[in-house]
Amino acid sequence: MMCSQCGNDHGDELGELAFRRPDALFALAAAERQSKVRESNDWCVIAGERFFLRALLPLAVAQLNDSYCIGIWVELQPTDFERVCELWRDERQAAEPPFTVRLANSIPTLAETLGLEGLLQLSGPTSRPSVTLAASSHPLAVEQAKGISLHRAHEYSQVFA
Ligand SMILES: [Zn+2]
């Protein structure tokens, strides 16, 4: 699909923008990481006191009739993380009210995103939860509220390219 902003064709193969782990993990020395961290591609616990989940942050792209999703980590309150663990294999987990979370990654090229507040909604045992940022003047919150252009989605797909 031709981009109306730059004339290039970048509709079909938008690469993903995804973070492998929360930023807090990369701040740890290797030995510390081994002794203090329990982790998988879906969740991560540091020293039994900081709790993270991998989520999707959808940005609506009108031109695609779809959303461009950023794969990002969020930090939860300990009791909320416990609740998520209880619901991990529950088919009805989408009925659970959302949890207040904070973004746990800095997205390069944007104003600081680490610590931005949002709501995490579980979606099902085999799909990642989604995060909706609290309304604010932060550019990412504005983009999520208003949607983004195809060109902008392409820019996100190139952040780590
Ligand atoms: Zn473009």
C-alpha cells in the first residue's frame, strides 16, 4: 500500500517493535541476574519484589484497518501479579477488571516512556494482555488515543532496525 506521506510502500511488511525483557533487568550484572531473577518470555520477577509482564500496546492505523502493536513490558503491583498467575490458564480471564500498571521500557526516539501509567487488560490464556495508557499529553498516549498514520507505524517498525 502506498504511503500518503512519503510515497513509499510500507504497508505489507511492518516489522515488529518488541522488547525482550523489562529495562530493569538489563541494569543488573550477569551474576545478579542469574541469582535474583526468575524470567520467561511472558513474565519476569526481580528479587521476589518487582513483577513484570509482557504486553501489547496497540496503536490504531486507520489506513490498515488494524492496529500496530508494540511489544512492551509493564510492571504490576505484587498482589495484581499474583492474581494474574491465578488466572494464567483461565479461559475467562478477559472478564477480570484491568490492573493499573506502569510501562517498563524506554522506547527510543520518544519522550521517556518508562513509568507511564496504564491499564492492563487480560485477553486469554494464549494471547498477550494489552495495555491502554492513561490519558495524558505524552506523545505515545496521544497516539494511542487518536491512532497513527501508516507512515508512523513504519517509523516504529524501524526503531531497532
Ligand atoms: Zn511513509
